Amino acid sequence: MKLYLQRDTSGLNARYQVADEAGRLRYTVTGKRTPSGDYVRIADTGGGTVCKIRSFGLSPLSVYSIRAGGETIRLHIAVTNGRAAVRFRGISFFVRGDLLLGSYSVVDADTAEVCAVGKDFIRGCTQLDLHQEERELFCLAAAICIDSLNVAGIPALQMS
């Protein structure tokens, strides 16, 4: 299954719109910035929250807490010298590829690909090719966190 992650600039709190292969809206991503970090909410088409992301920016390390389906994982992203490194806590996921270019794969402990992420230049968005649909929300949340990397000039994490 494929999902398409498109930045949404139409509203003050809007961050992304997520569509499926048929172009149907699947999720809306909103958020707010506070002095202690960002709060991001992934909602289904009925408006119900299906995933929450909380960021704790400690430049050059950012930590994200991702909650979905009664599970919580942590995502640590460190950006140094034009490179980004990712570490998951609470789930046996690893990342292969180049985060700053937006072309990478999320793999599990058995090195089976969970999700492949890349830029779709025709649609002007990020494409997620999911191989383990039961991990859809965690892959989507991780892609949102990674897409928030600002690679203009000196890489810095930004959730907006």
C-alpha cells in the first residue's frame, strides 16, 4: 500500500494531508508549537485522533515520542556535519538510506523492509510504500518527523 504525504499550508495548525493510492484523503496532520516542544496530531477522516507525536528539540538531537494503538515509541534524530542518524526506542526498527535527501527505508530487526520512503517529484510530495500495514501509523509518524528536517543551509530540526 502507498501513502502520499503532502505539506498543507492552508491552515494555521495544518501540517500535512495524507492520501492513499486512489487519491482519497486518509489522514490530516495538525500541530501546535509550545515553549516545551511541538504537539502533532494525526487524525483519520472522521476527525478522531489515531496518533500523537510530541517533540523535544535539543539541537542537534531531537527526540520524538510517538503514541498509536496503545503503544509508545521514541524516535531520536541527530543531525551533525550534514548527516542525520536515527535511533528507535521501544520498537526494533532501523533506517537505511539518506534522510536528508528523503530517500530511505525503515527495516525491522530481521532486516525486512517495513516501509520505503522517497520523494514523488511528479506529485510534489513524499511517498511511503508500506510493506507491513500493521505498522502504518508508526511509519507515517516517523516520516513526518524525518520530513521535518530542514536541509536548507545548516540542517536543523523544525516541525513546522
